[in-house]
Amino acid sequence: MALPSVLAGPLAVPVLASPMFIYSGPELVAAQCQAGVIGAFPSLNARPQSALAEWLEQITESNAAYAEANPDEYVAPFAVNLIVHRSNDRLSEDLATVVEYEVPIVITSLGAREDVYEAVHSYGGIVLHDVINDVFARKAIAKGADGLIAVAAGAGGHAGTQSPFALMQEIRAWFDGPLILSGAIAHGRSILAARAAGADLAYVGSAFLAAEESRAPEDYKQMIVDSSAGDIVYSNLFTGIHGNYLRGSIEAAGLDPDDLPESDPSAMDFGSGGATDSKAWRDIWGAGQGVGAVTSTGPARDLVARLRTEYADAGAALGEFAPAAH
């Protein structure tokens, strides 16, 4: 199946930047788009709700101005993430704003709803749905999602436990539509591996946390730079849903990352602290297992340039060492 036109346009590197709760703002999204990758942010980051329209205008105007000033450069589209979960009491308002501004790509998480998909389709937008296994993938497509984001083991924030190779294989056995792979992707080699595994795009999040335009605190950015895969802890304590978090932030909250209790899954709540006194999304910092590839902070454009070079070099090396065709 051919990719929808909004995903098929030329990109600097085949990447959709994952929407990072709290830390993806209009500045980062615009920088991502103008560097040549698809930018994204969660609608809940715009607070109060009325700020969502302001953010959409800011991103749209910034991208348009950049495109006019740089006619030879491709400016990528952007996406908005809607949390489709009973704890999100803003969903209806945010969806109405998304429809009003005709956001080209909508990412839905923590629930698949036909009414949401239909609303986005009403103006020609597409919906990509987060899934952690093949069962959820089938349900999302059956309800009308256009594509899938396979959230495999090692992804930052809420993540699954399945190997990306297993998850991609199961989905690609029956689905030939848009498929994006998430899970420890912070290097150009990993983007190439995602494409080889059957993904159309790679989902990159943690690396952008350390970007200059990210709203993450400087201590958070530095912890990303200083950490490796061994510093990632998988737990459901903080939100009720399993996710990957930085060991250092858990220790700073006065908890033992090697002895965390289980939380009630019904504790999922945006703004409460889950099962602890610490605000989960403020003090406990999410990150994926790919952080070892992030060795410095800097502008998002520099990160995209690095990924592009690494991706090209990995492709060239693969071509050099691949067995000759017979």
C-alpha cells in the first residue's frame, strides 16, 4: 500500500519525532519540521486548553515563514497526540480544536475510538495509533486507524515488552499500511534497522529531550547525555501503566529503583503522582534504552543532521558488505 501523501513527502531522514509529555512545545516541533523530520506534541502539553489553538497557529505560521524564506528546503508536516483515556477530560475539546485547525497527522494513545478517527478523517487528516502488541494493532485498524506506531521494548515513557523484530513481523504479516517503529532508536543505524524490519518511519523521542528547543529542565537533558541503557528502569509505579524511566530521577525522588512496588493500573492519571508523592511526569523522568547514543545537547537541527549522516553511512556500509546478488 502506498503511503498517504502527508507521510510520503521527502524528509531529511525517515523519522517521526515522538510527542513527549510536558517537554514537546511549539518551539521544538517547529524546529523538527524545519530540520526535515515530522514534529509532534501531545495536546495536553498546551495548558490551559485554549493554548492549544495558539500553539497550532504558532507552528503553522513558523513553518510557513520558514518555507517561504527557504524555498529549496522541505518543511515536514507535524502531528498532535491525543490521549484517548478516561482520565483525559480534555479529549472532546482538544479533538474539536484539532478538527478546526485540520491537523494533518493525529497520533492516538491509550485507547482506540471510532468517533475520534471519523472526526480526523472528516477533513482529510490521518490517524496513527500507538500499540504494544498485535492484538491492539488489529483492534485499532478494525476501528478505522490509518496506521500504527509499534511501541516495542526499550521505548521511552509508556512502552511494551516485545522485541521490535517480533512485533514488526506479526503486524506486517497482515498489515501493509503505514507502520512506524518505536523503541530505543536514537542513532542513524537504528533508523536503518527499523526500515529493514518493515517500518516506514522510525519514532525518535529521547534524543530530542536533550535538544536545545526541548522544554526539559537542564538537569534532565544532562541526565539523558550521561545515561546508558543500564540506567533505564521499567515500572508501572508512577502512572499505573508500565514505562521506562531514568534511574537517576527515581533515586532523586527518594526511591529505590531496584525495589519498586507495583501500582494499581487504575491509577493512570495525568497530573496526579500515581502511587507516590512525587509528580510522575515532573520529577520522574522518562527515557528509552537508546540514550547511550545521545552524547551532547544542542539544536534539534544538529541532531537531525547527525541522524541523517549516520543513516547514510549505515546504508553505505550495508551495501558494501552485503552479499552479491546471484
